[in-house]
Amino acid sequence: MPIPSKVRFKLSAVAMLATTLMLPILSYAQQTIYLGTYTGPSSQGIYRCTLDEKTGQLGTAELVATTKNPSFIALRPDGKTLYSVSEEGQSTATAWSIDAHGKLSSLGQQPTGGGSACHLSVDASGMSVVVANYSGTVAAFSIKEDGSLNERSTLLKHTGSGPNKNRQEASHTHSVYFDSTGRFLY
């Protein structure tokens, strides 16, 4: 005997509701997290761990790239390349290829043109990286197809002092971000 259409509709609605209610439960995942560090006796570079989205628990950190003071890192939108800055010596920006197991391989580095690189951002298109140097400059790099960085295309020097000239005698750039359109930096 066929199921009446009202009953079929109710069964379909209940099935859809149950599926919708289960989606948050089913969507919990293990996310890979990369960690930039200041290196020293207990730290050697960039680490990777997992984040259990359901419990908030972090897994054990594993060293995936040995490098000096990768104090800030950013991921390219395609998830295949990671970028880091190093405040060590002549500040640099480094591109890292991410393999299928999450390990990093250097694609090369470029000097940032300033001292104490402390922050970087990748634009939403994955075609540009900008770096903030604490010495008061912002550097821009275009990204090659393989994820590596071209030579620095722009170096902007900030001038002036902070509101308290005794404490901040010159500009000290702390960070740089792309706006939502990708046309402006702030």
C-alpha cells in the first residue's frame, strides 16, 4: 500500500531536520595549526600541531621547519604555501611549500629591506605578501606561481613620531593588513 503524500512530506521533513541538526556534530574536524616561534634552547623554528574543533584540545607540537625566529607566519589561501618573517640579522620573508604530510620545504627567502620584520599578510588572491618591519617600513612582494616570492617590489618608509615623542622617537610599524577589497593596506 502506498504511503500517503502527507505522511511522506512529514517523514521527509523529519529526515531533513535530523540531518540538519546532526551537521554541526558531523562537521567537527582535526585542523592543522602552524606555530611561529622565537628560537632558543627550547624552540627551533616552525611547529605543527592539530586542533580538535570539538574539544578545543591541541595536539603535541612537532617541528616541521628549522629556521631562526619565525616570529610571524601566514598561510596562502590555497593552503599549499606558508610564509614567515625572521627578525634575525637582515630581516627576511621566507616561502615554505607544504607537502602532503604537512612538512615544510623552503622555496627561498627575500630580504624585507628593513629591520626587525614582525608581521606579514597574504592577500585574498594569494598573489601578494606585505611585511611590516618594526624599523618603520612596509615591504611588498608578488608571489610566483610556485608560491615563492619575487624580489621586493616596494618599500614604503613611514616618517614622524608617535604621540609621545619621548617614548616613540620614530615610526615603528607593528603590522600590516589588506582591506577586504585587496586594494588598500592598513
